[in-house]
Amino acid sequence: MDDFTNYWHGTKHLSYTVKDGGVIEADVVFAFGGSGHANIQIDNSSRTLTIRYLQGPFKGTQRIWVEKGIIASSWSVEFNGVYRLLGGWNEKHFRQGTTNALRRLCGETTEA
């Protein structure tokens, strides 16, 4: 979690606290502006990181997992407020950002 912003450049800052029972609460500042609050779950047995965005420019879930040596990610979010007006652009931007983040995680060079 400490290196999250090194890979996911759409996240400018991520601060988190581990609560009782292993629940991770996070405050997120996004590179495109805006901030939010999320709960994070790490499941080592399934090698899955799940982020539930509860407040901010969007709400929903991001999952990152490793399966059979392949790292993957999925998003299921809905945008709020003015961000909703940029729907198609947001989808393309998230897709490209996710591709670049996964490449960085695998040690590949990406464009800025």
C-alpha cells in the first residue's frame, strides 16, 4: 500500500489506517482533482486487493489480483457531480491509466 501512488498515477496521495479486524480505511487525493474516502481489503489467499470508494468523485469498486502469474484489474464505479458529464472520457482515461499501472507493476516502461 505504501507504494500505491508509484504505480497508480491517478492517485496523487493515499493515507490509510488499519483498524481492528484488519479493516483498512483510506483517504485518497486524486491527480485529476478531488479527494475521497475508501475501504481497502487485502486477501492474501486469493492475492486480491479490493478498494471500495465510498465518497469522492466516484463511488464503487476497484479490484487488483494475480492469477496464474498474470496481474489484472477491474473497475466498477459510478461518477458523481461534474465528473459524470465526462463519462466517455473518464472510461478511456481509466482504461489507459490502469494499463500503464499494470505495466509499471510488471516492471515495464510506460509513457508519462
